[in-house]
Amino acid sequence: MSITKILGIALIFSFILSSCNFSKTNVTIKGNVQGDTWIRYTIPVENKSFINKEIQYDEQGNFELSLFVSRPTFITFYNTAKPYILCVQPNNKYEISFNKLENNSELIAGINKEGHKKYQKHFTKHAGIDRVKYWKESKAEKLEETIRIKKENEIKEFQVLLDSNKIDKEFFDFIENDLNYYYAAICISVSARQFEFQLLNNKGIIDTSSIAFHRLIDKQYKLYPVCDMQSYSSRWWLYYANNYISIKNYKLFNDAVQGKDISLESLHNYQLLYQFKNHKIAIEIAEKYIDNKYFESYFAHYLEEAIFQKLYEEELVYLFSDFKEKYPKSSYSKHMVPGVNEIIKYHVAIKDSNPEIHILKNYEKINSLEECIKLFQGENLYIDIWASWCGPCKVEFKHKQELNKLLNEKGFKLLYISTDKDINNDKWIEMINGLELGGQHVRTNELFHKNLYNMHEVYSIPRYMIVNKNGEIIYKNAAKPSEIKKLEKQLEEI
């Protein structure tokens, strides 16, 4: 089936869904946003956070969300100093304040305020990041004991709040379950890494230390199963399930445990599940290990995560079609349609030429930002430093129409500087066309990249700069396209 035919099907599907009534709600979240910024939140589907959606707030920064959950569910809000995580319970109202200027977010009205404050303090990072703290533990028994003590101490903090009636029992049970799976995920991930590391060091010979890590993994999965409601209710379910699938599908791991000979070649050529470039194969493998009861949710979350990466992989369109065929009445589908349509339009766009897109000749020879700016002497510039692999960069591109209008009105040229490496050159050019990024384009070479890092402190992207007609950088960290009002004021100062 052609991509254009699927485009028609997806758009029709989107129209049908938009005509349906999804008005059932039992949770209200009111809020206020201070500072010119965007806020996104995760929509609960089947009582689990799913795809994230941008909040539309009025001129005073006020908004109101109406949701439905039948049991406690995590809702995550993004683009504050760090994500704000709200545990919503059925038939309740909440009020949240987001203050970008003070990098602060807090629950100002609603049940379990003290519990939310405690959870926000400890658990806004990802288990996949926090596991690094335990990588030095080379003994399985020590790792298990360290994690057990850490977990018990943190659960005690919530127990104190429960005993003093500052949180309710439902909230406590929900958070305790989440902490159980949070630390189980860390324990399993670190154990798998240590098992592999020790196997490599021992040149394929499995020893008692390696076996101890394998037994610890097995123990954790028995204590905290992957496919049950407790696991599914935690924030870490997808990460936990992915680790489980990877370990189960990890031939090297299983061969070693069974006492089979491990060759040096196999040690250096193993493949984990998520190294597969083919998403369809990954889903087929996952289906072997995830119970049917939870597989629809797993399939949907896998798709959503892949779409969210904004790599615009055409394969995901066909995989979404497979998902709809397998689950024609799925409540997940309507939330994925916009992202799928974006991929389809992207692939249609790359086949058309765009006269507004200009890649500078001999850009490979530009070795610094100063050299680049000199090519535009006498013109005001708004510079967008990005890369094809950068998700937050691509989120900002959706504001390109408002940005282009503002820059034209104020007499500024738009210069995109990509930090993609040579290996991503084709993807860079494809994305420029697919995302219809009208403007001037260059891609940094190694010297240019070092210049941005060492001389201009570009340690992370996206990054934006404003340059005047004299080639002077007036703002080294200018407002983003999503901060259009703030950006307008900055441009007017030039």
C-alpha cells in the first residue's frame, strides 16, 4: 500500500474519531502558567499515561483539563524546570502552578499535597538514568542490600505521612507499588550489565559472581512480575517490560546460564532486542514474552515512544496500520493518528522541492561561527542550532510559521546550523525538506562543532542566537520559537 493511500486512510480515521463523543470525565485539573512557555501533559489511556499533548491556556495563563481514570494514575507535565508528576485519583480536583521564571511547579490545591511534594523531590528522573549510581556494585548481594535499604527508607518517609494523616491509604499503596518497581527495574538493569561485563572480562567463562547476578534478576522478576496489574500501574512498566524482553531474547545471556560454551566472537557480536532497526521484528519478539492481556498496551506504548522520537520512520506508518488491524476498537489509536499523519506528510514533503530552502555552498569549509556570520554581513540573523536526532529541537519546529512571520516583519534572516555528523548527512538533508524548514542551512564540520562548544558554550541543543547587521552576537541564548512574545521583544531591541 502506498504512503499516499495510507495518508487518506489515516486522515479519514482521524475525522471519524474527532466526531465521536469522549466526554466521560471524573478528574479536573486546573492550573496557571507564569512565563511564556509551552506545557505538555500525558493523557491517561486505560489508566496509564500515554501520549503527551500540549496544554492550551488563555492570556492569563489559566487552563483546565478534564480526564477520566478508574484508579490512581500518574500524569506527567513537561517543560518546567523538571517534569512535574501528579498522582490523580478518581473523583478529585487538583490545581497546579507552573512558574517558569522561578523554575518552580507545585500542587496548590488537591488531596495528598505533602505526598506529591515528597514524590516530586525524589522521583522525577528515570530509572534508566538513576541506575548509574549503582554501576560500581560488583557483588550481587551488596547490590541487593544497598537497593533494599534505599527503598525501605524512602517508603518509610511516605509511611510517616500516612501515619500523620497527610496522605491517604490509596495514595500510599500506589506510591509504595511504584517504588517497588522503580527499584526492581534498577536492580535488574544493573545486574544484567554486571553479568555481561563479568562475562566479557572472563572471556566467556561463567563464574559464581555472574551466576549470583543471574539469580538476583530471576528473584526480582518473581517478586515483581512483568505482566500483572501492579507492574502495569507503575510508571516504569514499559522500561521494566523492555528489560525483561531483552534479557529473555538475549541468546548470549541464556546460553551462559545454561552452561553452554561462549565464543569470543559471540561476546562481541550479540544483539539485544532494541538494537533491531526493524520495528516489526521487535514487536514480533515482544509478543512472545508479553501476555495477551497487556500486549495491546505494550504495542501502543512502543509505537508512541518511536513516534515521539521524531525520526519520521516510514515503517511506523505500516506498523500503526498493523496495530489498527489487530485492535480495531483500541482506545489508543485516536491519540496516535496525529503523529502518524505527521510522518506521512513528512515523506510526501521530501519528494517535493522547496524554493525557500537554501543550503550554503561549500558549508563544509566553514570552521567557526564567526566565519559563518561573516557570510551574512549587513543582515540581522536569528540562528537555530539543532540536529536531526534532537527531539526538543523538532518540537520547536512546529512554531515555524509564527517564527517566519515574525522574522519577516522584523527584517531578520533565519539561519539553521546543524551539528549532525557526516554519517547523518543524508538524514539532515531529508529532514530539512521533510519538515519544510525554509531558511539558510549549514552543517558543522569538526572544527566548527568545537568552536561552538569551546568559544560559544553550546553544550546542549536546541540553542538560539540573535546577531545584528554588524555581525555581533547580541543574544547568545535567545528566546525559543515557542516563546514568541519574548522573542519579539528581543528582536525589537536590535
